[in-house]
Amino acid sequence: MNEHLLQLYGLYWDRMNEAFSSVYHNELQVTKPTSPLLIKVYDEKDFNSADIRLMIFGQETNGWIEEDETMDSLLNGYDRFFNKQECFKYGGQFWNGVNRFISILEEKFPDRKIRYIWNNIVKIGKPEGKGLPPAYIYNIEREFFPVIKDEIKIINPNFLLFLTGPFYDNKIEDNFGKVDHSPINNFSTRQVAKFQIETISAIRTYHPNYLWRNNINKYFNSIINEIN
């Protein structure tokens, strides 16, 4: 699995860096890109044997590793931050939300083996501040680093959770094409949208920054009820 991910990233690596070189040398394009978020699975056999295999998407990778790094160093950075769970020491609304979701999920399915992977729907962000990177960065990602569909094929999760909010639905469709949203329970599709990514069940809801202020457990329990 990790070898296939490395091969995937290698297909795009040189052309992506060449495209971004024009941004680094353009004084008018003040905001520069961070390094891309590359995924490394901690224990492939363990993940593959899980009953529930989640891929949890955040928004964008702002303030990520900014130096001109190799693929190996970025994979090791992901390993330290996520697989070694530095992310939960880092805290913040997103990681506290992920922790709450997994805790509720484990309570509901105590006899099932649950494993999860972190991803972002925008793989290349900006060094500082919240929100999307400028269009000139995002457009390069879309053209020269469109890896998310293949990441999913390689990792083979059986449920996708997008903690991205409705304003990022266009970014989901940039990666997967048009999706048909269905509501769950008494939520509107703006609040919680259920859909399919090929054969994989997916749900999109708000970023935890919003959910913490609006009964996060109600949202998460309804979403978990959709997991078989």
C-alpha cells in the first residue's frame, strides 16, 4: 500500500514542482504553497483487516511543511504528525472533533475493529492563515497533483467522512465529479449530505469548528447510524 502511494506521488512529483517554481519566482504571487499532504499508512495489514476503515477529510493543509522537502521526508512528517498522534497534542477544533467522532464510533461498535486515515480535500495549502490558498496554487494542484481518487483506490476505505462544510462541495466535485446528495434524519443536505463515491458510502458535514457550537454529538450520532 505505501509502495503504491509512493509510486502514485512519484508520477506527479517533478511536474508539480516545476509548475510551482513559477510561483516561487513570481513576486506578484505573494502567497507561496506549502508542501503537499502525502499519506503514509502506519500498519498496512492492520488497516486492511479492520471492519470499519475510514478516510476522514479536512479542508486544506495550511501551515503544513513549508520547506522544499523530498517525498520521503514529507511521508515521515505525516507519520510523526498523524500516525504517532502528535495531531492530538496539537489539538484544535478539527482534531478534537475527530477524536470525539472516533470515541462515539467505538462506543457504538465495541466489537468491531476501527481504523482511520486523515486526508484533506485540498492537498496543498498556504503557509499562514485559515482558508483556501489562492486560485493560482489550487489550479496547479488540480492540474499537476490530482491524486485523491487514486489514494482512495490504494487505501481502500469503506467509509468517507468529509468534515469540510457545504462551501467545499465544489472541491469534492473537482475530485470526483458530480455527486447526488441525500439528506439524513431531520438534517438538510447543507447540514449533512449523504452520497456515493463510486461504491463507497460518503457523508459531508460541517467542519468541527461549527459543530462544537451546534450540538456536535447530535451530528456525529446521526452520521454513525449510517455506518453499517
